[in-house]
Amino acid sequence: MDTFQAIKSRRSVRKFKSKKIPDEILYAIFEAGHAAPSAGNFCNWRFFIVEDEEQKESIANAAYKQEWIAKAPVVVIVCSVSDPLAREYGSDKGKVYAIQNVAAAIENIL
């Protein structure tokens, strides 16, 4: 599958199998995230894997009670550490770059 085919065939899933995702697949997914471009080469993203049922429920509730989140075998939380970018580029630009960096990593994961 080429890149454009992959982009056009991407879809949002709301029903999940209860099957565990192999670590090799998760590692490949996060390698794709780490390969994303970033402003100033500040790879400010942090990926967290959540498999604990109680934690997934808490995340689903915090996300405006989107219960489908808790049914996923793995929930990936992507966070941004924006302080280094703010120090390098100033507060306003640093925040924007921090968001853009993380958005690029998420797109690669998708």
C-alpha cells in the first residue's frame, strides 16, 4: 500500500476486539511516531501505553464519557513536553511548535 492509499483508507474505529496487541506491533507503531518531523529536532512527545481496565475506564470518563475508549485492548496517550521549545523559541512559538510536533507524531501513528 502506498502512502496516499494509506491516508485515504484510514478510518476511526469505535468497536474493538478484545485481542491483545503484540508488543512487536506496538513498537512498530511507536517507531513511526518517533520518526515524525519536529521543530528544532525537539522530540517533545511522550507515549504512554495503558492496558489496565480501571485506568482505561478513568480515561474514558475523563474524555467526556466516551465509553468505547475503555473497550480498546490498548489506549495510547500522547503528551507534549513544551518547556524546552518555549525556552528555545519563546512562549508563544514554543507552544505552537510543541503542539505541531505532537500532531505530526500522532499522524505517523495513525
